[in-house]
Amino acid sequence: MKKKTDVRQGTLALMVLKTLDVLGPLHGYGLAKRIEQISADHLTLNTGTLYPLLLRLEQEGAIASERGPSENNRSARFYRLTAVGRKQLQAETRAWERTAALIARFFDVKAEDLQ
Amino acid sequence: MRCLRRFLIRLAASATGRRDDERLREELEDHIAFQTAENVRAGMSAAEARRQAVLDVGPVEAIKEDFRDEKRLPSLEHFLQDVRIALRRMKQAPGFTAAAVATLALGLGLNSAVLGLAYAEFLKPLPVDDPSRLVNVGRLFTGDARRGFPISYPEYIYYRDHARSFAHLAAHYSTSPMSIITPGGPFNVMGSVVTADYFGLLRLQPAMGRFFLPEEDAVPGRNPVVVLSYDLWRTRFGADGGILGTSVRINGTAFTVVGIAPEGFHGVLMGLEPNGVWIPSAMFAVGYRYCNGLARGCNVIGLLGRLNDGVSIQDAQAEMNVLTGQLQSMFPATDNRGWGIELRPARGIRIDEQQRDAPIVRLLAGAAALVLIIASANVAGLMLARGLRRRKEIAIRLALGAVRGRVIRLLLVESVLLAVVGGGAGFLVSVWGTGVLRGYFGQGGVASTLDLSLDLRVVLAGIAVAALTGVVTGISPALQSTRPDTMGAMKEESAGGGTRRSRLRENLLVLQVALSVLLLGSSGLLVRSFFLLHRGPGFDPDAIALVRLRPSLVGYTDARAWAFQREVIQRLEALPGIAAASPAVVAPLPRWGRPVRAVRLAADSGNPSDEFRTATTFVGPRYFKTLGTGLIVGREFDDHDTEDGPRVAIVNEALARRLWPKGDVVGSHVTIGPERYEIVGLVKDLQWLSAFEAPEPIAYLNYWQQDRSNSWSQDSRTHIRVSGAAAAAMVPEIRRVITEIDPDVPVSEVQVLGRQLDVQFAAVRGAGTMFVVFGGLALVLSAIGLYAALAFAIGQRTREIAVRMALGASRLDVGRLVFRRGSGIFAIGAVTGLAACLFAGPLLAHLLYGVSPRDPVALLTGPLVLGLVAVLAIWLPARRAMRLDPVAALRAE
């Protein structure tokens, strides 16, 4: 299973929340495909990671789920973002941006800049 | 918040406990269906599409596992599972469980009883609002750290007016004997003289009426008002709702009742007789008579302060130090150098009593801890033995893939569970132990405010100790039995591989024996003191009644006080059933220090070494007849020794030996100050001054020849010897005779001398009783431990012994083998324990009475009994080994 090494701890949750925020309610399979698509197939999602994560987010109140009809006439469990989840997404987005900007400065730094 | 929500949901999922994988199954089903459809669209055959989809999803069981772990609380569930297994195992071995639980219950119960005592004595806050800000202020003798001494009222006023650290600073004299006369009859209570802000400081609300007004505490003697305690109001005044405004006589002065204190409040000194009444400090003269309670130099009051918010006790201490320095420079004559002022949190009993009890409580705590260690070692030994028996089960668990940590945890859960159940059962033991301790420590049964009721903190501490005990007893057996030696263990191999384990068990046994010997030896010392105490101080205290008369409390002049005393004695001696009565300034074996005067005394020899300081006290005519000891030679004081006649004295043997080693005591003279005394009698050395030290030289002087203006002489103790029956029966009659003469004179401490001694020796008796219990327990536990361990070891070595016998070893050889091993363990333990006794003995010295801390009889009796029990404990398994039938034993393998 190690070959599927994919995303950093914690970042997958953020991706799930963002995807649901942008695309609206999705079922598990759709969510997995969308995330892979957005990552331009750099990511391969492990089923064994995704479903426990969805459960955890739901327990935390960030997402809610209910069964509904899907595109190929199957019924499936659809996940949607809740108000709590939206707030969490915003907070985490800001945190990520700050961290990313900070790290970027370190990557950009050259010896002469610090003279 | 998020975490909490999730935790609750998972907890609920765990609690409902359904193994509900329905949702995940659905999700995976859907996932595979979508993927299959996708694969078909990509051109695969239906079968291949589904196969690929399933492969993609990965190992379903592992996913389920992850999912379940997210959904519920796996750690909790594993723990509960462990508990279930542990409970099942406990049920399977009821004998072992009962033994372990009972052992731990005794150990833990005694500890929590002692813990409760320590808490009540040293830590318990006053039962009032926000007690953490309350401090006691007392004088501290900087020389030797004696603390908690009273100060004078003018000093209090200075502190109160200048200290900024306190929201309130109140003064109190809480040990004021008060004789109260009501229409229902006279009685005595412990009263308290307090400043007006005392109740406000404590934030109390009266149950009825009000507390003191500031103006009632302003002019000495003007406002005789009194607040009664709730208990007193209920028991002595029938909870009379119309009591406010009525009058009661206290020490001869009429007081008006203004309020009833709230229920459960008994004053601010814990561990003493409860306060029944409070009067304002302006009425000090009613409550205290040896000096003017409001005057400088009359050190009688204690201070209680409530710190301002934000002020630490250190800040307040610093401020009080400055003020004390100012006082000392203003009044160098009354405020002696070498005294400081000390603030201490108002917790526990009175500080001087804390200092008195601390060594005893420390000792009890030490002994209780030893018992717990012995009990734990015993249980650890049992668990170790069981662990051996369970090696196969554990090996199978490990072989099937259980992580070692998990198996250790399982075993630990078992031992902790045992300890917690033991702790629960120990609760019952602690209730009993607390009862014993209460009997001895709250003033030896006199009503006392020492509150030993269960406190939440004590209970929590007890639970913590129980859990810790569980871990300690469980950890090494658990580590030992899970050593990864799986194959060896699974091969029903009992003899080999166990050496390390049996060594650990033997070490535990040695420890147990050593500690038991230590406890038994120490108990022996205390028990011997106990018996000597019981034999008494050289006279029979139960035949003597004591009455304390305090005519000065009601304003008697010294001449009138003496006439009163003489009349009391005359009337008492006329009573049938009373053999003799005699006054004395103090009772034998005084509880508070040594209120006897040490004076410089010189013999006529003119030899400078014959001039030294010695104790003196004043006793009346026929005093030694009253005590029942009589004289060796000479005569008692009698009615011919008048107040103005020649001075006479009686000396004890210790003094006689020192001054007149050749004899001729009677008729000799000594000089004390300006006066010459003729020695008229010689008495035996009595345990009179102190029960704990060898009798020292003492000169008894004539009560009626002392300086009459000395207030001690007016508030005398009259000793009354009752002939025939016990003195206790005469007490009411004695009281009646005295109140006939003057009902106003406070008569207190009417009791039998023996009773008073009981109070004095209560702590020693308490410690003695507990030690007997501790020692007995140690004896039983060690014997059981020794027996169980050896019996088990024989069981383990059955095959080895059978082989030895088959090869020609005689039964005697086998018996010797077992015996040598058992007695070796015992001998090492006993020697270690006895050595420890020699070190521990001096720690007990202050509790011993008439016994040297190295007294061989006391030290060796207990260990010898243990030795006999040990022989039995060794003999039983040895006999079993000797009777072993080698053929049967080998065939059984």
C-alpha cells in the first residue's frame, strides 16, 4: 500500500472541504475522482483513507451526509459542507496561505539578500 | 469544541456497542459500482471491470478496521475488553481473588484511616466560607521554633490598627472554662472571648438573633452579652425560640443572650473541646483571671486574620515583622527579644498540638505504609505464582500475535482491578480504623471538634494509592510472565527457566519478612509501654477523684478563696465513702508542660554541689494518704503545720539520694530562697511530673504555707481518695457538696484521675492499638506469603523432587532441601528486620514508657512468634514434598 503515498497528514481534509465548497454535494467516489482530477492526477486517493476521513469530518460536524439518487440511477451517499465546515475551511485556508507565503520567502531567499 | 463533539459521538458509538459496518459496506459497494461503470466505459469487459474496481479499492477488512477505529473509541473498547477478561479471571479463581482483595483491603484501609487523621490534624480548613484566606497569627520563639504562643490584647490593637494586609484581624481566647448557671442547673463549657469582628471575619450568619455590635466590645465590663452555640442552645436550652434577651449566669456574672451561632460552628480551634459560648473581649475579666486580659504583658489571646485579596501570606508576614519590630522598640520591657510573630494558614488543629501529634502521626503513617508494602509484596508474590501457572495462556496470546504491550496491559488491568476492589473493601476497614483513631485523638473521647469525617480529597487520595498499588504489584509479574520465551513456555516445561522468577519471589519474601519483623519489633516496644502505662504511675489513678475549684473566677479574695477551699475539704472528708481529701496546685502528670516551680535549693552541709535547682510543688495535709502511696519514713503535713509556723517539706528518694546519701533525711533542713525548711517526710519516687521520664528530684511543700496571693493557689485541684468502689461513682456527690457551699464557684474537671490520664496518654494508646493491629497483620500476611510461596515452589519442582527420589534421595533429604530454602529466606529477612528495629527504636523513644528502645524482650517477642509461624508455614509444604510418590508424580507429567 505504501506506493500510494499521497498527501500530507491533514491536507486531505482541507482538499475535501474545498472540493465540496466549490462543487457542492458529492458522493464518495465522485469526490475521489474530482480530487484526483484537480491534482492533475498527481494524487491517487486510497479508499481506506478517504472513507474513515469522511466519517471523521462528519463526526466533527464539518460535513453532513444523506443518501440520494446519483447520475446513473443508483442511490449513493452525498456529502455536503455545513456552516461549521465552511468556517473551518476559511480558517484553514488562511493558515495555509500564511504558511505557504512564509515558506516561499525562505525558498526565495538568496545569500546577497541578507547582506 | 470540535474534538469534544467528535469524542462524544464516538463514545456514544462505543457505548451502544453495535458492530455496525452497514454504512461502510454500502459506501464501498457504491464506490465499486461507480468504478466498474467507469471501467466499462473505458472499454473493459464487465467481469474485468469489476475485478479491477475491487482491486482498486484494496483490502476491505483493513479498511473496515480503520473505519471502525474512526467511528468508535478503540482504546476505550480495548480497555473494557481487558476489564471483562480480568473480571472473568477473578471469578475463575475465587480463592486467589478473595485473598488478594482482603490483603489489599487491610493495607489500603489502614492507610486511608491514617491519611484521614493526617488530613484532619494538619490540613483541614475551617468549616467557614473561603477558609483559604484565613491565617493564624501567633508568637514564635525564634530560639527553638516553638510556635503558636498567645500575645497580648494591646499588641493585637496595634496590629489591627496598622496592618494593611488584612480585611479583618480578630482576637480570641478560645479555651476559657465557663461555668454556666441556668434554671435547669449548672454546667461547664469551653467558652471563647472574642473581639466583635470575629464572626464577620468568619462570614458567619447567626442561626437566630445577632452577633456582637462594635460598641458592645468597646468599654470593659459594660456589655455582658453572649452568643450561644447551636448545639448548646439545643441541648441545654431545649432549642427555646424565646431565648433571645434572657439572662444566663456565666462565671458568676449575668449575661444577656443576643444570638445563636450557626449549626456546626464550634469555634476556630479544631481538635479541642467545642466552644459553647462566646462573649465579647470587653468582658475578658469573666473568662480569664490570672492577669488582666486586656493589659499589656498578659499574653493570652490568639489572632485570626482574613487576608485581603491579592495579599499573599508572605506579604502579610513581612508587614507583621515590621510592626513587631516597632512594638519591640516601643515596649522593650514587655516584648521580649527572641520572640517573633508568625503567620500560618488556618488549617488543622491548634499549632502546638500539631507539633505534639506530628511525630505520632508520622509514625502511624510509616507503619501503615509498611503494612501496605507487605500486603503489596504478598499480592505481587501471589500474582507471580499465578503468572507462572498462566505462562501457557500468555504464550498462546503472544504466539497468536498479541503485542507484548497489550498483554502487559491486560495483566496490569487485572492487578489494578484487584487493587481497586481491595480499596473499596478497604473503605470498610478505614471506617473502623477511623473510629479507633477518633477515640484516641479527639481529646481521648471528650467531645472534640476534631473532624475525621470522610473528605473527598482523602477519598481521592485513597483511590490514587489503590491504583498505584495495583500498578506496583502488577508490573513486575506482568513483565516477567510476558518475556518473549514463547516456545519454552508452550512446552509444558515447569522446572527450567523459572530461576529468575523464583529469585524475584524470594526477594519479595525476604522483604516481607524483614518489614514484618520491623513492625513486630516496634509494636512490641509500644505494647510493652502500653502495659506499663496500664500498671500506672505508682498509685491507682482510678481510686482518686479530682475537682478543680476556681473561686477567683467569681471574684473571691484570696482569704475567702482559702476559707472556701478549707470548707470544701472538711465537708468532703466528712462524707461516708471518702477516705481523704487534700488540695494541690496541680494534678500529677500535668497535661500541659510542667507547671511546677524549679527553685534553687541548698542543704545545710554548705557543700556547693548541694545547691542546685529542683522541682517543687505544693500539696496539702494527707496528700500521700490520698494518693495511696504513703511515706517511707516521717510524717505527712498535718493540721499543726500552720500558715505562719515553721516551714516543712517532704522529699522524694531521688532528692534524698542526692543530698543525704547516708540517710538521716527526716529532721534535716534545706534552704529555698530566704526560708529554711525542715524535712518531715520521705516518699517513694513517683511517676509524678512526667510519665515518660525517670522520676527526678522533687520537694513537696505545704500547700497552706505558700504565698496566698499566688493565683494558682486559689484555683487548686483538690484530690479526693474514695474508699471501696471506683471514684467515678462519687463524682455527682462531690459536685453536690461543693455547690451547696457556693453555687456560683465554677467547679470543673470533676473527674477521676485515671480518666484524666487516659486523655493524656490517648495518643500513645492510639498508636499502641494501631501498632498491635499493624503487627498482627504483618504476622499473618508474612506467614501466608511464606506458606504460599513455598507450597507453590514445591508444586513447580514436583518433577525434580520425584527424580531425586527415584535416584535414591531419602524423604529426609527432600524435607531438608525444602526446609533449608524456607529457613534461609526467613533468616535473612529476620536479621535485616532486627537491624532495622535497632535504627527505628530511637524514633519511637518519645512514645515509650518505661521501656528502653533496645529492650530485647519487647523487640524479640514478635519476631519469635513470627519464627514459629514460619516454621509451620515451611513444615506443611516440606511434609507434602516428603510424602510425594515419585512414580505417580513422574507419570503425571
